[in-house]
Amino acid sequence: MDNQVLGIHPILKTNCEHLLVSVLTGLNLVGVVLGAIQMVPYYIYWPLERRRAVRGQWRIAGHRITHVQKRWRCSIH
């Protein structure tokens, strides 16, 4: 792709490229910052949620075990 063929002045083209690059890097930085901000509450809540989830899993496991025991009792009798 030759600049003469496109009819774009080389200086203008480089300026446009620089602008594009700076805009993209700016967006990337903004994205990173926003991502970090979004992750902060996740890092705060995640351990709590995990603790709660683990407790819930234990409760579910307990229910399953009692359910299985009941079923076994029924089948034995």
C-alpha cells in the first residue's frame, strides 16, 4: 500500500497513526483501570462468598448423606 496511490500525505498518515495509537493505549489504560475497579469488590466479597459456598456445600452434602441413609433404611426394611 503506497502513500501516493492512496493519496494520503505521509505526515498526515503518521499523525493519524499516532493519534490512533494514543487513543488505543488510552482506552487500554481506561479498560485496565475499570477492570481493576470492578475486581476490587470481587476480591473483597470472594473469600466471604467462598466461605458461605463451602458451608452451603457441606449442608448439601449432609442432606444427601441423610437422604441416602434414609433410602438404605427403606430398602433394608
